[in-house]
Amino acid sequence: MNKSGVAMGWKAVFMMGAFALLTGSAWAEIVSTEQAMMQAERDRVRTFMQREDVEHQLKTLGLPAELARQRTDALTHEEVRVIAGKLDTLPAGSALSQYDLILILLIVILAIVLL
């Protein structure tokens, strides 16, 4: 082997070593379907609680929206599942009636009081 071949070999080794050190290892975690569903339900309840009409109703009932958000984040998976189930029973594309809104807010407030 001549000198240029040896130099090319060392350059290749150096480049491979540099790439190996500069790239981080990938980290992946298996998420079960149940975990994904629980997160989706929790996100759906959070989205509902952030709606302007819901925040207004909470304010009318004397419950600050920020406290309601904190308590919503502290709900158990079963409580979130019940509330998300109530949200799923609403007609698609229609506005909440006063009855539906009050029922869901009462469930949330009941869950908050129980915590």
C-alpha cells in the first residue's frame, strides 16, 4: 500500500469515529394502546376545559379557570374516562346545551372536591 492509500484509510477511520461520537443514540419507548387512549382522553378534557364558554361558566360558578385546569390535570384516569365519555355522548357539530354544560361542569367540580 502506498502512502496516499494509508492516509485515505486513516481519514476514513477518523471520519467514522467522528460520526460515531457526534451522533447520539436513539431512544424509543413502546407505548401501549391503553396509554395512548388515556392520553388522548386527557387531552380532549383539557381542550374542553380551555373553551371560552366553559371558562365563562366556571367563572360564573366561582371557580377560577386556572384552578380548574390544575385540578383537571390531577384527575385519575377513571375520572378522565368518565368525563371524556360524557363529551363523547354530545351530538357532533352542535353546541352544548346549558344542561350538557352544567352536567359536565358538575362532574368536573365533583371530581375536584373529591381530590
